Amino acid sequence: MLTLLPPILCLLPLTILTFQWGTDSLGADPVATLLYETGIWSLRFLLLTLCVTPLRALLKWPAQDSESNHLRRTFGLSAFGYSSLHLLCYLWFDQSFEWSDILSDIFTRPAIAIGGLSFLFLTTLALTSNQTMINLLGKRRWKQLHQLIYLTALGSVAHFWLLAMSKVDVREPLMYGFLLTLLLLLRYPPLLNWLNKPQSP
Amino acid sequence: MLIKHPDDILPSEITSETLYQDRRQFIQTAMNTTVVTAITMATPTLLTPAHAKGLLPSSPDTSYLQELPNVKKSTFSVNEELTPLEKIISYSNFYEFGTSKSDPMRHAHTLKTRPWQVIIGGEVEKPGILNIEDILKQFPLEERIYRHRCVEGWSMVIPWVGFPLADFLKRCQPTSKAKYVQFFTLRDSEQMPGQKRDLLDWPYTESLRIDEAMHPLTLLSVGMYGKTLPNETGAPIRLVVPWKYGFKCIKSIVKVHLVEQQPFTSWETADASEYGFYANVNPDVPHPRWTQAKERRIGELTKRKTLLFNGYADQVGELYRGMDLTKYY
């Protein structure tokens, strides 16, 4: 039951968004709301993925590697799912699948280029997230490849920052940038070791 | 001889294996519970501030709006589908009440629109102070259905009620030195809580060249949909310049000042590279961070092409003849 809960909760925002879509309660500009919500949930799940390692150290999680890996994978795949929806909304509602417009958008707006690149990284991570790929690549190379999560998360925050329409109000991307910095700092080996240190009785 | 040392640890102090296993089990359960509780608690709190846009009541309070009498239909109107009043109210950039588009709907009730005075001064023969009631009586009101295009890339069609700014300016007789008209929004952080943050250089100020101000399309609006303006949309009196981006259409005006030099506007002061003085709707001049070639009409899913001068090129193109529109954006 407990192993089923995280994936169910990962689907909760999608369920709410679908319900709001169905009842026409996404606000005056449903597309803007959908773009915002799918994007922000993708970013939140990316950050949750990055929470697993420090949380495990901090709470002296005795669980096996496979269990934390499983949680990481659930969050990571959720991030991929929401970002796929995010991309679909952009391609469909914003660009009506007009590829020449999309290309020029990528080349003229750094925010779009960075967002697209982050999505490519995340796709790579999602496609290689199963056991078969771990075996195929070998654990070492797989781990190296999955360092891409850091670039993906940095790219996502940069994308959000650059897009913050009201340039004068960047509190929200700033908050996510701060959280990401914190999560990256916790990976600094001395800090992680300190977290890992067994607690005195 | 074998000397047996007594154990350092008494057998009674050793944790039994079952208890040890229980501990692991306990920690694991605690860990799972922590994760689950964290997600459960985070989900609704993260969802709610997430631009509560979608979670707002769909019908805002409009009971306080008053019917405006003797409104004539204008021939300047476009024949396009109107944006419903609730959408206009719930989707408004009015930073004096917060930066989210639904913020005005939550906070604009603190705005007191009666009594309200507009000060006219600067390069005019007849400076003075006008009460909003007198303004409503003095100027014949017309309904004008205009396209409204925001610099962010969305648009609406709004049935404004108002009168030409030109009529208003002629009353106070601008002098020959009056080259620009400057407008100011109310400054009162009690009524407008958004002004407590230094987002813009309050009070909000906008300006038009005198020929733009005197153009027959330029409107001082006091209402929409046949009634007084909802607070969220700039009550009790605001500017409407249909061929310019929405931020030029300054809301809740308390002061009109005619000047000789081109004044700085609020958004120009905030970032001149992104928001120019002219701010004419132009699909060929992109905003530094996004294209202006397309727009989403509120109520539609996909985007439509943006028209030069928001479709009013025939009427206003003459004002900008010979000007480099990429330089004077």
C-alpha cells in the first residue's frame, strides 16, 4: 500500500487539472493555466527527485538502495510526464504545430531553447530509467549519464525565470532557484557525509 | 589457566533480534509515512497559490455596478464576439492590487470610487478639478466595441462606455506648448495594497503624444457592458487606446497633465528596452523575450495572427508615417 501511494499522489495534480478542464474552471485563459501548472509540477517533481538522496541521509533511511531508487524513479517519471504535457500544450495551443514558427521561436528565445534542451535531457533520463537500461549501460556509466538530472533542473529553473512574464515579479522562480541551490549544496561531499554520520545514541 | 573476563555488556543490555528488526521496521514505516504526509500536505498548499486562477468562483460580484443612461452606439465598433464580463474581471493586469491576474478580483474591493476627482493641469488655459459625477453628466457617452491587445500576447473584445479624450482635452484648452498628455493613477497604498511593494515607480503613469490623445479612437472610459467600470478594470475612469498594448491604457486616473517634453512612463522607467513609449501593437516588432506575431483571444485555444496597430491601421497609420517603428516601439 505504502509503495503505491507515491505514484497515486504523483497523478493527483493531473487529476485535478483534468477535472478543472472538464468543468471549465481553469480560469479566463485555460491555456495559460495549463501551461503554468504542467510546467510547475514538472519542476516540483524534479526537485522532489533531488530530495531523495539528502532525505535518505538525513533520516538515516535504512531502506535498501532499490527502494530509494524506486522513489526517485517515480518522481523522475512524473516530472517527465508533466513536462511532456507542458510541451504538448506549447506545441498545440501556442504554436498550432507550425514547425517553422516553432523553430524560429527556439532560435530567437533563449527561454524556449533552454526549455527544449532540458526536455531532451529529461527524455534521455526517462528512456534509460528501467532496469534493462541499467544492466545494458552498466551501473557506472548509467550513474554518469543520470548526472544529467542536475543540468535538467538548472535548465528548468532558468526556463521559468526567463519566462516570468512580469519581469518585475520574479519571486516564484527565485524561490525554486533557492530550493535547487540548497539541494545541490547538500550534495557537496562534506555536507552529505555530515548528514550521513550516524547519530550518537 | 583460563581467566574469564566478565562481559562488558550485560546480556540484558543487548537488543534482541526481534526488537532490532522492529526498529528497522519502525524507521521504514516512519520514513514512508513522512514522505507520504509531506506529499499529501504539500499538494493542496502548492496547488492553491499556484495562481488560484482556476480555483476562483466563476461569477464575480457585479451587483455594485450602476447602469449608465443614454449610451449611444458608436460606428467605431468592431463586429467580433465579445469577451464575457466575468473573464474581463477575473483576468486583469492591475499591479496596484497584485501581480497575478486574479489578484484584482480578490483585492480591488478596497478601491473607493466615490467621491473621485480628476485634476487637470499643466499647459492648459483652464486648469481645474472635475468630480466624476460632473464628468458623467458633461460628456455624452457612447458604447465602443474595441479589440484589446495585451503586450503579453493575449487579447479580448470589450464593449467600452466612454467619450473621446479629445472632447475632454478641448474643454481645458491646451496651450501651444502642450505636446504630450501625461496621466496618473491614484496613489494610496491603503486602497491599493499592491503599492506597498516597489514593483513600479508608483503612482503608475502613462503618456500620449498630443495627436494620439486627440485621435477620435482614443477614449476615456467610464464603463463597460452598459454599466460603470468594475473596480478590477480601472474604475471609475480609465484610458483606452485600442491600437496600443494594454499597459498604455492607464486605470483609475486622478490627474491629467499636459506637458511640452516627452515624459517617462512607468513601464519605460522599469525597463525601456522592453516597454517603449509608443507601445503600438505591431506583429513585426517582437518583445525582447517573445514574439508579437500572434495572440490568444481569451476564450480560444489556439492563437490568431496579430494585426498591425491591432487592426486599426487605416485609422491611425497616418500618425506614424515615416517613423521607424522598430526604433520607436
